[in-house]
Amino acid sequence: MKNFCAGIFAAMVLFVMAVPVQAVNSKCEECHKKVTPGIVKDFNRGKMAESLECSSCHGEAHQGMNDVDKAKLPTIKTCQMCHPKQAKQYLSGKHALGMVALKAMPTFHMQPMAYNAGQKGCGGCHTLGLKDDAARQTPERKYYKYGMDCQNCHTRHMFSKKEAQEPEACMTCHTGFDHAQWEMWSGSKHGVTYLLNREIDPKNKNRGPKCQTCHMPDGNHRVMTAWGFLGLRLPEADKEWMGYRVTILQGLGVLDADGKPTARLDVVKAGKLARLDKASFDAERKRITDVCMKCHSKNFVDENMKNADQMLKAADKLFAEAIDTVSGLYKDGIIKSKDGRQYPDLLEFYDVHTHIEEILYEMFMDHRMKTLQASFHMFPDYATWYGYAKMKKDLVEIKELAAEMRKEHKAGIHK
């Protein structure tokens, strides 16, 4: 009998241990079950509900329907209190610098309020990097209500680690026009292998790499790439390529017409938009290739990296020629410049005033980006038809338009 009771007791203990720990209902939950029941349900699905309450992240100032604005909105500093290691990694990488890249646009202040602060445009992703409440106050916009940090991948209020470990967590930001990494990866053999095995053989779903495998090895939250968003590095041993690069940097306003650095170089440094010394490029390249060599031979990895680099060089050759063609129109006064510049400003993006510069902008932000990114994401069709081939088409159109503009200018038309 004694043994029987002991067995029953042990079984009860095991049963209690097997039941998920439920959060203790707080005053917040009592109200929010009526007002926002989905949030309460999500919070109680997650692990944080075992040890935290709403006030742990949102503070205690908000107590009722009449003081909703007093609820504290979490930032990376909030998460840092419990996750210092991951926060430190995140803050050392590119994701935390999203706001820097957004504000680097010279026409940033001209966009609609909803576009940036309202998150209906670039601000929907590029508010990454709002580290605290003070960072929400900017000269350009009075109030950035929501910053996109940890909760962008670990979606609130469940904050699931498993959810953030799947490639779809990256999809919202890394898709479309100028950074179609989702399309490139999911259509590559890497992506197809992962997605197929997740469906047909879940135990071996990691047979193919996902985004996190290469960009967040061992769960490291520091996300960086060797080339950076602009696909530029200095110095460049290849003299021919260095010539193309100088032209591109002049088009970006980082170098002036004489090849001297401008104040924009500080923005490039602050946003880590390019690698500006050999050591940093080599370190980031090694970090990625070390992951590649967990599956592939060194010869295979080296050859693929070399070929991807050469695709970027081929793209830069076309792009530099296009920039020089448009720059010639500035230098000859055919395109008028208020500030006397001799190069188009590539960072104006879609806020340019001539059709030829619109084509140049698409060549830069769409077609060159796809050539670069698809080459490294192992999707040759994208690198060709959405990237390199489109760049050739752009260059033909730019040359034809430039010739037509020169003819009209000589004839005194549209002066």
C-alpha cells in the first residue's frame, strides 16, 4: 500500500510538471481580456508569461481607459534587461542601424508622415534602431510610436523563439524591389531543400540552410555581410574595379567630383553600409564562408564566392558607365543643378526630376541589387533576368535618352 501511494504521488508530481505554467492573472489581463483578447491569448502562449506580467515591459503608469497614453512602449533597452547577450549582439550588427539608413536619404523629410512615422513605407521596417524613448524624438518627425526591434522577429506578445527561427520571420522586410532575399533564397536550391523537407521530412528539415543558418550562426544576433548593402569596399586591389567604384561613390555623393571624401562618408561609416578596410571585409567574409564549409568543400566555397564577386564587378562596370553618361549631362548644363553638382544624387531615389535619372535609380536600387544579392543567394535565374540583363537594358535606354537630350539641347529645345 505504501509503495502504491508513493507511486500515485510520483505520478501526480510528473503530471503537474507536464502541465504548462500559467501566468497569474494581473489587473491588466482582467481588462485586456475584454479590450484586446488576442494580445492576452498570445502572451499566455509564450514562455514569458511564466515569469513576467504586462507591467514588466509596459510599466505601471497606465491603469485604466483614461490613461492609455501612459503605457510604456518597449524598446531594445527593455529586452536588454533580461537578454543582455542577445541585445549586445544585435546592437553590434546591421539590423540596429535601420534608422541610420532611412535618415541618410536627403529627401527623407519630404515623405508623407504616414510613409515613415506611420510605417506605411520605409518606416515600416527602417525604424529598427530606436534604442530608447529619446530616440523616438527626431527633428524630421515628432513621434515615432513603434520601433521595430526584437519584436519584429519575435512577434509580440508571444515572443516565440521557434517562430523567429523560421525563414518567414525575415520575409516581411527582406522581400520585393531592392532586397528580394526571400524570393532569391526560397527559389534557390538551398531554400527549396529546406522548405520541401520541412513538409515531407520534418526531422531532417535542416538538410538545407535557412536565413538564420548563414546570417545568425549558433543563434548569434549580430547580422552582417561582407559587402554591405551598397556592395562597396575600400581599398580595392583590382584597379579596373576601383575605377568603377570611384564613379559609384561619386554618384552616391560620398566622393566629390575630384574624388575627395564628403560629409556623407560619415553616414556610410555610421550605417556600416560598406566595408572601408580590408580587415573588416575579410573578417565578415570568413564568418560567412565558415558556415558554408560546414556543408561544402573549401574549393567549392572559394569558387562560388569568387564568381559572385565577379558578377558584382560586371554589374559595376555597367553602372559606372550609366553614371558617367548622366554625369556628362550635368557637366554640360543639360540637366540643371541648383547646388552646382556634377553628378546625379543616387540617394534621392525616386525623388528625381528627369526620366533618365529615374532609370538610373532603378538600375541602382533594383537591378544592381538583385545582381549582387541573387549571386550570393545562389539563384542564377534572378541574378540574370531580374538583375544583370535588366542593367544592360537600363544602359541602352540611358544612352539613347542622353543622345536625345543632347540633340534637343543643341537645338534649343527645353532650355
